[in-house]
Amino acid sequence: MLLPAEKELRAVLARFAQARFRHDLEPTGRSSRELEDTSYTLCVMTGTQSVDQALIAADALLEQLCAGREQAVKADQGLAA
């Protein structure tokens, strides 16, 4: 599976949170479609089949991406020393 870019994953997570919040406060046909669309996008990006799985996978992916960035910084610092 290809890893999504951190920026895009965070953007979809933010859109999902906004859509869910809006739909929970005032459910409409539009808010339902928006929540459905962002849920689908999140599932596709994480390679999962449910929103709950997608949120867990997104957290794991973000941890993996942050760990990779930290390792890259350490390697750069080692080269500079």
C-alpha cells in the first residue's frame, strides 16, 4: 500500500471531523453527503473498510510518518557533526 502524504492525511482528517461535527449538530442531506464523502476518502487513503478502522489506521500512519521524520532529522544531525 502506498502511504498517503502526511499533509493530505491530516487535511482529510480535519475535513472528516468538521463534517461529523456539522452533521451531529444539524443533520441535513448536504451534511450527510459531506460526511459520507469524507468517510469514503479516509477509508480509501488508509486502505480500510470502516470509519473506525480508518481512524485507527490514520493514527498509526501518522505515528509512522512522524517516526520516519525524526529518524531523518537524527541522521542529518549525525552527518553534520
